[in-house]
Amino acid sequence: MPNKRNIEQLEELTGLFKDSEYLVSTEYKDISANTMVALRKQLNSVGAKYRIVKNNIAHLAANDADIADFSNYIKGTCALLITDLDPAQASKQLYKVIKDEDLNITVLGAVLNGEIIESNKVEQLSKLPSKNELIAKAVGQIGAPLTGFVYSLSSQINSLVNVLNNIADSKK
């Protein structure tokens, strides 16, 4: 007979599975509580949560959220990265922390907008530029022709001014 606490956790986790755009299942080993707190802080800085889950409850929540195939990626000592913001930035931050802190965390798989993706795709996603970087590149590319146009107009005006200055100097 399930207890009230497990039922509440199941409902909460099912809601997260249904509402979150990006879920990453990880298996962690030999990580201290202080290291886990530091990891969570770094992931929070990019709008992601890192939550340890009970496998049985996570399997039930995946089934209830109509992503039953995600259950294949919930095993061992499991923790989930959850975000509704930029998936690339969250993945990038996760891999950065794993590498910098030399953590024993294995990415097992993920759900991106309701679609199951393998761990190698999560790693590829982490190598993509962030949303802000892409916006900056797009704005730069939009502005480049305008900058060139302004430069060509100003060079013509500068040439005219130089000719007029030379004429004025020669008449003195």
C-alpha cells in the first residue's frame, strides 16, 4: 500500500514530466552532499533543477506522463536535470560541471519536447551555442550589410570633403 508521501511525490514528478520541455536522466556515484549542493547551484544559475528521484516513482510518473520509453533511462542512483529554459545551456552547464569537478555522473538519456533522445544527442546538444549566442550572431549578421553600406556612403562623403579641402588650400 503506497503511503501519502510517495503518492505526493508521484503526482509532483508526473507534473514535472508533463510540463517540462527538457528532462535528462543521469546516474551518479560517490558524490558527497556538499558537492551535490554545489552542482545544484551551478545548474540553478542557468534555470535548471537537479533532483534525485526514486526509480519506482519515476517509472510510474513516466508512464503517467505518456513517456513510458523514458523509463529505460531511469536506473541506478538516478537524478534528473529538469528545465523549461534553454536545453543547450543546461546541457552545457551539466557537462562543464561534470568535467571541472571530475564527477562520476553518467548521462543516460533525455526527453526534449516529448521526444526521447539518446545520451550522445544530449552531448551534441551541449556543444551547441546558447540561445543568447545565436541571437547575437544573427544580429551581427543582420547589421553587417548595414555597416558596410554606411561605410561606403561615408567614404564617398569623405572623398568629397578632401577634394573640397584641396581646392580651398590651392586657392589660398
